[in-house]
Amino acid sequence: MLSPKSLTLTTKGKNVAFVSITGNYEDTQGNTVSAPSELRNVQVEFNGSNNKLVIDSDSGIHNTKISFPADDGVCIVGPQGNYCGKIRVGWKCLVSIGSRITCTTACSIYTAENTYVLIGDDCMFASAIIIRTEDSHAIYDVESGKRINPSRNVAIGQHVWLAEDALILSGSRIGAGSTIAARAVVKGVIPNNCVAAGIPCKVLKRNTAWERPNLAFAQPWVRNNAKDQSLVTSTQAWKLTNESETRISLGRPLYTVLRDSKILPSTFDLSTFSM
């Protein structure tokens, strides 16, 4: 049954549903939404069938458009964050946003071709962040005809800070506790608890940790030693860099959601992640 704030159009023989999310929704194409009723300006567009959107009852997502251009996509948004921007969930793709994810301004996430974007708990995104598993258009080798830019998964561990204008490209894996500098372009593996910057993004400093309070708005007004000033609050985020660790820590809330979910794509493999 269509929700009161929905519109279904038929284009080229295909139903396209535009829904303003004010609670749960289900249509005849098997598209479903499970969401709280008091979201602020969250829209979804279903162009295919059997797509699933799950928004936690305590989510602060707002001013966001989520689009499903194909079939069998899954999007899960966790609690206590303030995500805003765009999310595109492609064919058999998964976008899962953990708990306590904060965005300064609109963020964009784009997926296609049976890939996923995972964002661990307690991440902090500055302005104009872009995350994508695909390049929008295929590029081929002229002689062989072989595709040279296949879409690849993106995983961001818990408590990662993406600074302003960071671009996270297909195949990237960022370990928990790391900081990605402003205007960096990531395409590869960044280990946990390090500072990385540049185009392409490279590790500049290992064995680092960061904290949420803005330097301009929170005491002490000069921070010079986290241990001496008793600023260390999370042993989970305060770790040495381990470049041999292949599993990315997502945080207990997101890991538990993924472990217990019954709607994830069959190709998704949780074994490369940890709490």
C-alpha cells in the first residue's frame, strides 16, 4: 500500500516511485521502507524492484535523497547520526551507515554493479565528502575490449575522520581511527590509526588518534598532550597502527546489525571485518 506522500509514474513501461519518507512503505514491486515517521526531508526514488531501505528509529538523517536505480539494493542507516546528502544504491548493492555518523554538510555516496559501501560507527565527515564504488562510466581497452575500471567495494572503519573535500574511490579500505586530510583522493588501502593525505593519498604519520571536540569551542583552550590532560576517552580508538591487520573494525553496533541482518546481498562477506 502506498504511503500518503508518494507518487508512482510509469516511464517506458516501468514504474518509478517517488516517496517522501514518513514511516514505513511498501509497493507492488517489492520495494520496502522501514523508517521512523518524523524524518526531516528524506526522499527515496525506486526505479526497480525488491529494494530495501532501513532507517533506525533513532536516526537523525535529514535533507537526503536516496535512489535505487535498479533491483535488489539494500540501504541501512544507523542511529544517532546526522547524515545528509545523496545516496545511490545500485544493482544488488549495499550501503550501510553505522551509528553516530556526523556530516558538516551534504555527503554523496554512489554505488553500482553489486558493490558495497560500509561506514563504521562514530565517523566524522567534513564538508563535501564523496564516496563511490564506481566511475559512472565504463572504460575499455581498445585492443582487447576488456573493462579496465571495474567497480569495487569501499569500506571505512569506525572512528575515521574524513576532512573537507576528501574523495574516496572504488577499492578503498580505510582502517579504524585514521584521519584523511582535506582534498585527499583515496584509492587503495589506508591502515588503522594513521594520518594520510595527497593525490593519490599516502600515509604521512602512523600511530595517531584524533578526538571530536573542535579546538575553537572546547576546553582546554590549548591541547598539547592527551594523556597529561586526561583527554583520552576511548581505548578502542587509541591504538598503534597495524599494517598486517586485514580485517577492518566497524564498531560493535554496525557489526551486530550486519551480522544479524536478513536482507543483505548474498555475495556480502562479513569475515573481512571485526567489531
